[in-house]
Amino acid sequence: MEIQLTNDNFKEKVMNSDIPVLVDFWAPWCGPCKMLGPELEKLAEEHDGELIVGKVNIDDEEDLAAEYKIMSIPTMLVFKNGVQVAKKVGYAPRAEVLEMIQNA
């Protein structure tokens, strides 16, 4: 499942999730983010019920980007049981993202 994350729903959707959550910090003007988006959509579809892919538009959610010290985009964070367990900065193919989630 892919969802839009905001400051208002981040705690509920990410910190309180029973399944792993991949949070993608992105922006509409970011070229690598545009390449990564479809990869993450496929990942969300392939692992529906096992993984949540959350998208944070840093232009709209500056507070979340600051809280997680996002300096470059795309940046992906993996949360399990409300704890950040992995981080990847930059584009990565779907297989590499899945490996990061599974190894976290």
C-alpha cells in the first residue's frame, strides 16, 4: 500500500504500524525522485499487506524533513515497530530497496 504522509498522520501511519514502513522523502522537481516513484509504487503493490510505502513531499512537509534531517532527496527511511532501522540516500533500484528493507 502507498500512502501520502503528512505531519498530521505520520505518527499514526508510521510509528504505530504493525508492518514495516518505507518512507520516501521526495519533491516534484527532483529528477531522481521521479525515477524512484514508479519503482516504489510497484514495490508497494507487490508487497501489499506486508509493507507500507509512505511518501513525504518535502516542499509541503518541511517540519518532517527537518525532524529527520533530510539533506538530499530522494531519501528513504525504513521503520519497524516505530523505530528507524535503515536509511538510503539517492536513487536505488527496486531490488536494492527491497533488500534494504529485508535486512533491516
